Amino acid sequence: MSKSDDRIVLWRNGIQLFNKYTNFTGPFKSAGFDKYIVEQPFLTNDGEDVSPDIISSGSDGWVIFDLTTSPNSKEHNFEKYRRADPRYLNQHGLKVHTIEPDIISGRLESVPDGPVCKVIIKDILRIEDSQYLRNINLANNLNLANGTDLSKLPQIPITLVPEMDSKSGEIRRGLVDIVMKLFDPSCEGMTPIQIVDEGLERLADVTNVTKKKSLMDKVKNEMNLLISNHLKDYLEYKDGKYIKTEKFKKHYATLESISTELKKWSEGSQTTLNRFQSGKNE
């Protein structure tokens, strides 16, 4: 699994902890953290800018949940996060507190991150150092969820996250399924922001608009390269939308050719050709 694929797994599993299913309620949800925001700008008490991955607030306090695939310690970042000014919570409809936030490090593998609670969320949920949480209710719910097999839960269809870059090809891999949807007969095309929202899925409405705009610019660049270098006969940007060309006709051979080009473009990412062969748009 590539680092970019790791990032998607990390975010999908991290967001699972705020959800409720038939046989599982995420520990954040259980502890009353029903709403969260993504990479929204805060100032610290001494005037530094910080944009933590996830911020949530409940009746007993507020929490900053950092999701990272970096092999390096984030202790320095967490020290700044502790100084985040809680008054900014009000701007995002979150309950305001006067205490400092609890800091939780979300990772796929355990890395020393200083005196913070660590949540390991690769497959099996593992809670480490929950004693550092001042919110006892949250600590108890995290410990109760310890050992949960997250791979058994319904997969959240996030394919893009705000912090993605273009260099590693991760945006391209996140766009493959969305591009294939453009060739479904029922699809009348998508604007760049619709593509971004589709990839962000439930993160779309809670993500910082500046970060979202930056991601959209990256997506537009990747889509333009895809059209000019791989799919110019089948896909075009017209009237503000990415749409099928008039030349495109739904046929097995055509879809197979598109699938092959997408695979080249995305460096071997899996496609969804099979669902178009069956006529389904999932």
C-alpha cells in the first residue's frame, strides 16, 4: 500500500469513529462529539496560525484529532495545538469551552508523540495513553472501543482529503472512480467543485474553503492533463463541466480503452469498469 493509499485509509477509519452503525457506535459519537470541522484556521493564544485536521466539541470539552502518516513525532505541533484559542469554536457552530483541548494523535502505526493519547486505526482500533485525556467520558468510550475491527465496518467512500498533493499521484488515484462516473449515461457532467465534493464526500461541508479551493485547483490541473494526454477523444471541459464528448459511445471496448488509460494515468489504481459493464451507477 502506498503512502497516499495509507492516507485515505487513515481518514476513512478516523471518520468512522464519529459515526454510528447497527453494531458499532464510534467512541467520539458515544462521548457526545456529534459535529466536527476539518482544517479550519484557528489562532493560538499567542497569535500563531494553526489548522488542525479535525476539531470537535462536546459537552465535556473539546478535542483536536490529528491524522498523520508521517514517521516523525508531531509533539511540537501538538504543543501549539494545546494553545488554540477556544473562542474560535463559536464561529463554526461548536460548543465553546474555556479549557484547553484534548489532543489525540491518529496513526496507522504507533510513533512517539509526547504526552498525548494515541489512536491506532489501521484495521484493529488500538488506544494508547488514554490517561493523558482530561475528558474522562471520552477516555472511557475510547477504551471501550479498543480492539474494534474497523475493516468490518461499512467503508466510507472518501477518495480525496484536503491535504492531498499532486506530486505522488494520490489525487489521480482518488479521481479514478469519479472519472468513470462521467461516462455513465445518466451523468450530465460535473463541475470542478462537484468533483471535489464527490471525492471529499462527508468532509465536503466541514472543510476549510481555502483548503478546498486549493484542492480544486489541483484537481483541475490533473483533469486537464488526463484529457489532453489520455482521454481527449472521450472527455472534454465545456461550459464549466467535465463531460463526455459526442464521439463517446457506451461500448465494452470503449470502456476498456478508457479503463486502460485511467490505469496508466493513475499509476495502476483499480477502476470501476465492472459496474459500468453491468449498467450500474453506484
